[in-house]
Amino acid sequence: MMIERVTKETMPELEAFLQSHPKGHFLQSHDWSKVKGSWKWEAVAVRGDDGHICAAVSVLIRKMPVLPYTMMYAARGPVCDPHDEASLKALTEGMAMLAKEHRAYVLKLDPDIESSDERFLSIMEKLGYARNAGGKNFEGIQPNYVFRLNIKGKTEEDLLAAFHEKTRYNLRLSVRRGVEVRLCGKEMLPDFSHLMNETGTRDGFIVRSQSYFASILDALGENARLYMAFFEGKPIAGTLAIHYGNKVWYLYGASANENRKQMPNYQLQWEMIRWALETGCDIYDFRGVSGDLTPENPLYGLYLFKKGFGGDLVEFCGEFEMVYNRFARFLIDRGIGAARTLRHSIVVKRNRAKAARPQQTGEEPTGQAEK
């Protein structure tokens, strides 16, 4: 077993491995690093006895303000057999070498591994990682709870039959009322960005800039799609989806305050699911939901919306940390926590100051945003 740093020459081999592995994720790809302009990208791979890559992890590295340290973050990594202790140990050693070179005080990762995988959890503990299982809502960098729809070997008819009756009804209602979903290019980004801002104001979350959405379409190319829903010629909702390996992810979604009774989000989801079928995927990922499934939770409507498409609720194992410099971590984490609290307070006050239209009976749940 050999550990190596991924270079420009071995990048195509890494990409082929990530695309073919069942745990491969777009957040581990080099293309995604092009979206994160303020971060540096590095990757470590492990070769088996046959000379082929059998495990890999890519990290985004960010310089911390003021102090001369960096943070390394492996989003949905590593990509490997989660029960192969030797590969996980080798990757850990490779990341430690990167940490030394880049003066990283910590490595954070949130694997695409379910919380029930006790064997993986035991290996990570043995290797020295500290685990943060996460809360019930969206406390982590990536959502800890997602809905995933298994579409392997399924047809459109199979999937429609498994939808909740109300979901099928709302999907057909949207079509009958004349909502039209189109695959769009960057020319519609101003409208999509406007809808995202409207949704963020309504639901109280921070919205990415139009240039950020443009960078996703540029970086991912044909593997990223912008879908827009139109009613009477006017854009009323939109989604941004990504295809990578054996999955399609619903990444961003937004809708206007008006015309939500036309149920455009049902059609948008259906078109993204159809894209997953067309590309031969095994899974359509609806992304985040709350793990608090009580009706009193404000996010319960989003859970019911995604559940209506017949998917499964998946709980990931949460975030892991490998701390390389405890004193630096103490100083930096205190500063980051204070900044996040201040930013959240500003957003909440700003949105409360705006006149919010009350939720009406029969409206759709809102879209989602990546943290």
C-alpha cells in the first residue's frame, strides 16, 4: 500500500476513481474546488497492491485571519471502503503530512457514512479522530440528515407509483395549471438569484451571490443544471442540481412569494429525478432535512415535502476532527463562533425588519440553501 500526493498528472486517475466509487461525491472533486476560490485544493491517494487507487481524500485549505494557521476540510470525504482500516490509516498519515506543510491546526471531515456504521466509527476513534455527531437541524457544515431516493433499476412509472398520493396530485396540478419547467443557461441566473434572495428573506438564511451560482455552472459544466419554472411566462421558482458519479443532488432551490399555489417545486423535483434516471444514477439526493420530526418544528413542512417523493431518511455519522494544534484551535474557534453569532443576529434582524407575507394554506414548502 502506497500513499501519494495527487498531482496534475495523476488528477485524471483520481477523477475516474471518484466517479466510479459508490461513495464518490462532487464535493470531493477538483472541479468543485474551482467554486471555492479562496481555498487551496490538495488530495492524497492510496494505491493498493495492484497499483490502482483504492482510497482517496481531497481537502480544501483555508488561511485563518490574523494567525499564521490554516484549516483543512474534507467535505464528504474520505472516499474508500469505510471498513478498510489500513486505507483509512494511510489517508490519515497523508493528511498529517499536508497539515505539517500548510500549518493546519485542524482537519475537519464529514464522511458519506451512515451513523449506524459502528465498525467505521470504531476505526475512526482508534485512529484518533474526535467525533461530533451533530444536532437535529443544520448545525454542521453539511446537513447531517438527508433524504435519498433509490432509483437504481427503476422506471418513471415505478417512481411515480411510489410517490405519496398528495405528491402525485400536486405534480399533476402544477402541469394542469400551466406551469412549465425549462432547462436554462446562465442567462436566467439574474432571475434565479432574485428568487434566492426572496426565499432567503422569507426563511431567514444567508444567500449566495449570483456570481457564486455562475461559478458552479462554469466549474461543473454539463454536470450542473439550472431548472426554472415559469407561470404565464414569468419565472416563479428555480433549482440548481449536480450530477456526479452515481448520484444527482438537489443543491439549491428558491421560489417567489407569489404563485406558490401553482406548485412549481413538484415539477422541478420531478425533472431533476428524471435527469438522474437519464444519466443511469443509483440515487437522487434531496439533500438536507431536519432530524427533529415533530410537527411543531418549523422545518417539518420541508421534511414532509421531500418524504412525499418516496425516499429514505438518512442520518450521517456527523463531523470528525483531527486536531494538530490545540492552542491554535482554542483561539480560532472562539473567534469563529463569535463571528457566526454576530452574522446570524444581523440576518435575523434584517429579515424581521422586512414585511414578510404570511404563509397561506396549500402553499409549498420553501427551497433550500447550502450552508
